Amino acid sequence: MRCAMASRNYSDLIVWQKAMNLVEAVYKASKDFPTDEQYGLTIQMRRAAVSIPSNIAEGQGRRSHRSLSIAHGFLRELETQLLIAGRLKYIPEKELQLMEMAAETGRLITGLSNSIPKG
């Protein structure tokens, strides 16, 4: 049985495309954060967001549950950072949309991981 992931390039995967959209949305949302957050929450959110599609691509290339698990971990990190940014009123109007994008990406990562044969 062939894995759904094996026959495609990572850029063809809907989950990778959604993760890239999330990266773009995080960069746009964080560009107006206070200057004193430039080396704090801003950079942490951007790094976590970038790590999601990066690990999805690695997971596709290696057929790796571990890489997809790491992508999922970075997604949870980003969700936490989005909630912090919301509490600090940095992105109050965008928080819900970003959280919905993150949740959809998470569901797709789980589905992709489940499609890879174990072992």
C-alpha cells in the first residue's frame, strides 16, 4: 500500500499550503507589534510559524511521523503565542482567524500523519 504522501511533492500537499498561508498571516499580524517585542513574541511567533511548513516538507521527504509530530508541536507553540498576543491586545481582531487557521492546519497534519504507514 502506498502512502498518500509518497507520490507527491511537499508543495502539492494541502497541509503544507495551509501552513504557508498561516506563516504569511502570522507575519502580517505581527508586523504591528510594539517595537519592544521585536526580539520577544514577534520573533518567537514567526519562528514557530515557519517551522510548521518546514517540518511538513521534511516529513514528506522522509515519510517521517517524527517530523510531522514536531510540526504539530510548533503549531501548539504558535497557538499559545497567539493567545498571549491576544491577551496583550496585540492582535485582538485577528486572533480568532489565526486560531482557526492553526486548528485547520493541525487537523490536516494529524490526517497526514495517520496516512503514513507505521514502522
